Amino acid sequence: MVSLAGKTAVVFGVANRRSIAWGITQQLQAAGARLAVTYQNERLKEMAGELIEALPGADAFQCDVSHDEQIAALFAELQSRYGTLHTLVHSIAFAPPAELRGEFLNTSREGFRIANDVSVYSLIALARAAAPLMTEGGSIITLTYYGAEKVVPHYNLMGVAKAGLEATVRYLAYDLGKHKIRVNAISAGPIKTLAAKGIAGLGEMLGVHAEKSPLQRNVEVDEVAATALFLASDLSTGITGETLYVDCGYNIMGF
């Protein structure tokens, strides 16, 4: 069994019980990690905050990653409380709902800015804040999707943002490698989360993935979370700058 005893992890992106970030949080906790888990704002505090506080050994913190001052305040508190950080999980993505309807051609300038700020730049900002606390090396993990490299109808602006995110993983891996900090992405197949429900045609997407993937089914949250646990552990110390597909093999198919 993978052990993270004596390790500290911070997880961004818990929204509710069905979110991928929550699945990852549970697996890290089961492996013995000390956990700092964030939620975005007061609106999510009741659901996510209570969920986190009910998990033994986990502490809940509020942080909106689109505000640098909130990131700075959070990491100052993490340093004071835990000292050293070993794992950071970035499970954050957002685009204005209107940008996920209609044609990509009609993407607005403001929608583009928001999607890339929240979904991509936030990883840079969080990695920059976390690096000084990763004095023993560490692992930074983010979540992406196949729409980063192939056209997925209705995914629109998020596909471009995820492409930027995957490039960001590679550049951060280069910069942080000398500090023994690994940076990787998990490309998960479609999962019926709260965030995914904002994508038109999700039901069709799930159906196609289940039909075409070699395993002839859709991936489960626990499978994505298990991969995150692997990346957080010493079993993955030779892996950085990579995108690992956890999609039942869908990405290998050409037809």
C-alpha cells in the first residue's frame, strides 16, 4: 500500500462530494497525508467546507485563486501551520457558461481571459507560492482533458485552456526540476461532475467514450484519484512534465 505518512498535501478544487478533487483528497488522506483542502468562496463554504472538516486530519481553507493576495495569505498560513509541503493538487477549471455554447468562433475576449486566468494561470501562481515550502522536493498535479489536443464539440474554449495548461505543466517541470519538484497532469476521461454538467452534450460524450474506449466503459473518480496518489508518492519520482491518460484508453483510438 502506498504511504504518505509524514507528508503534507494541499488540494484545490473541492466543490462537492462528486468532484474529482474530493476523490483525490480521500485517497491522499487514506494514505496518511496531512491535508489542507481549499474551497473557493463563501457560497461553497457550507457544502465543501463541512465536507472537508468531517474528514479526519483535514483542515479547510478558503482561497479564490484569481486573487493573488488570497494565495499569498493562504501559503503564509500553510507555512506557519505545516512548515513543509510535499504535494499540491490543482483541480481547477472555469469558463463562463456562454462560452461553452454555440461556436468556438464566437469566443469573447473577456471569456478567453477569464478561462485562461482561472484554469491556467492559477497553476503558475500556486506553483510559485508552493515551491518555497517544498524544501524536500515535491509533486504538483493538475487535471486536464483530451479536448486539449483534439476537437471535442462543445468543449470550445476549455479545450484551448487545457492545451495551455498542458504546456504550462511542461515549462513548470523544467523550471522546478532543479528543486526536485515534479509537475504532471492527469488527463481524465469525462466524468459526470458538477463542473462537467456545464458542457453541452455531456451525455453524448459519455456514451461515445464508453463505446469507443478499449475498456468499453467510462473512467471512475476513484481511478483518477488513484493515479493522483501514485504521482504524489515516491513511486513516481522519475516522472515529470507528463500528461498521464486515465480514460480507459479512449485517447489511443483513431476511429
